[in-house]
Amino acid sequence: MKDIDMVINASGTPMQAIPDGGALLATELGLTGHFAFSVHATCISFLLALQHAAFLVDAGRAHNVLIVSTEAGSRGLNFNQPESAILIGDAAAAVVVGRASAPGQGIVDMAFSTDPNGIKDAEIRGFGSRLSASRVNEVPSDFQFDMNGLRLLKSAIRLFPSFLEELRPGLSKSTAGIDRIIPHQTSKAGMHKMSHFWGWDKMTVTLGEVGNTIAASIPLALNRTPIKPGESALLVGTGAGTHYGAVIVQW
């Protein structure tokens, strides 16, 4: 840990509201004298943190940035809603981002987008300033994960192809120039829809083993992908029906 000079907590399920999860991680890691903070974009929090880390390293503001995605989504499930209760899993993953060691390595393209129309499709209404904490016993479902899987899938089908085309023309129909695809593990239906774009051969799938592990799903799948030097990987996902993110990295 002596080479780490910044920590980014990229988690969709914070350990607690205050203090910030970055400080909590720094405490557990025994890091002092370095900045530790959070970015939150639900399931694509890791991708957003990867962008931030790349900017910081490129600007010379950091040398080695530790990104941590730690998720305990099972603690907020509503077991009266089977479609979400059997989907969400717990996991943690970490990645260190530093300068490229060879020419051509690093992030070569990225894109992010937000669709406000999806704000009711996957939510936990409580634990913020909108609802009083006193309601937790009155309406416990307001403090549990609430998901409409069909609406999420329909939104992705409608918006995902154009988002991919903005990132790289032809990407919604072809994997030309991409060796590995590391997606957020949305759901069985969501993964099958992605396979319609690209097939299964290049795509890493962990959903059947660990479920949807929110922001940890992409770095966890990355860890299980045998990427070789010189290969390119598409890290891509959607978040809570509102966020779309993708990063192309050259190894």
C-alpha cells in the first residue's frame, strides 16, 4: 500500500451515509496523508472511477490510484420482490490505476450518458433527505431495493444501441477492434440482449456464479478475464435505468 497515493470508493451500496466511504476505506487500509473519496453512479460507479483515475494520473495529480468497489446489496433486498431478491449478490473488487508501461496502452475511448426517464425503474427511496428515517418502520419497502426489470430491459433495448454508436461507429453490430467484452452483469435477459449485439465468444459472464454485484460486477469480471498484452477490452454497463457507461482499454 505504500505506493498508493489516492483511493476512490466506487460502490453503489455505501457502508453508511456519513462519513464518506472513501474515508472508511482509508481507515481499514491504514492509509493516512492521502486523499480518499467516493464516486457514485450505481452499477457503473467503477467505470466512472476509472475515468477519474485516468484523468488524475494523466494530469500528474496521482501516480497510483486504488479503486475499490465493495457491495453488500443483499442487505437491502425486499424478499417479497423475487425478481430482484434472487438477482443481487455481494462482492468486492479492487484495481490499481497507474501510468502505462508501454506505448499505446491505456484508455483509448470512453462515453457516459444519463437518461432521466428511468429514475423510477430501480431505486431505494429512503436513506436520503427525501424521506425521514422515522418511516423505516412504517413503510420498510421505501428503504429496500425496488426494481422493475421489464422497464429496465425495455429502456436498455431502446437506448443502448445509439449509445454504443456514439462511442464507436459500428459497435452495436460488430466487435471489430475489440478482443474482450467485460459487461456489467445486469440480468439473464440483459446478458442475452448483449449477446445479440456481439455473441458470447468475447464476453465474460459471471452472473450465474455471483449474480448482479452492482458496481463490483465489472472489476470482478475483469479479474476473471484472461486479457493478454496487446488486446483491447470494452468495459460497459448500465446503472439503475439511468446511467450508461463504456470504456475501451488497450492492454
